[in-house]
Amino acid sequence: MIKSMQKCHSIIVTGKVQDIGFRSIVEHIGRSFGMHGLVFNAKDGSVKILCSCENSVLDNFTQAIKVRGAENGTEIEEIKEQTLSINIDLPDEFSKVSSDDEIDLGRKFDKANALLSTLIVDNKSGFNEIKIGINNMTTIMLEQNKRMDEHNTRLEAILEKLVER
């Protein structure tokens, strides 16, 4: 590609696009197309992309983002693309910006904590059901053992009578 034919583009992707590895998908696609650019999480919950490429590559890039994103659980509501009137010197290798890692990690830990709390509550109720089931089985087995003891006692009495004859 001749760099002078490339234009800078700003892309905003909205929907369920954060905390699911979407930036890594975009980074991989950008690199596979040989694009220059950056991808990062925005505070408003969207993912923003700043890239440099030809228009034909941009169409393929956004289509690949839609397809690969959907395959990996991303729920894209909208992709807004704007061609910038200026050229920006972007990194040669398409990169994921990680300046928001602390916020990202905090948000992910909060979600994980909520899921673990739910799991603990579910397990407690599940263990109670298992305990009740085991207690019921124990009662049934004790009753069965009692019947077996009575049966064995009758069999021993029959055997003693047979031996006496």
C-alpha cells in the first residue's frame, strides 16, 4: 500500500463491547490487514479505533470486526466511521491501548465478585438439597437393613429346623 493513499479514520463501536476481549479481536484483525492504528476502551462503554488505511480495506476491516466479534460474544449495536481531515502518525503495528487497565481490572473484579457471591449462594442451597437427599437415602437404607435383619432371623430359624430333622 502507498501510504499517501491511506486516510485516517475514527471508528466508534457501541454495544456490549467491553470486558469480553473485543479489543484483542480488533487488534488481531487490524494486524492481519497490515493496518496502522490503535484500539481502546472509552469511558462511555464504547470501543474506539483510530486507524490509517485505504477505504476498501476499511470496509473489509469493519465487516471482519462484525463477524469475528459476533463469533466471540460481542453484541455490536453500531459502528460509526468518520474519515478524518488530517493524517495522524499512528504506530506501524496495530495496537491495543492499555492505559485503562486499572479501571478495566476493577470493573472485571467487581463482576467476578458478584458472580462468585451468586455461586456461593447457589451452592449453599444446592448442598442443602444434597444433604436432604442423603438423609432420605440413609433413612431408606436403615429401613431396608431392618427388614433384611428380620428376614435373616426368619431364615436362621428355618435352617435350625431343617438341621434338627
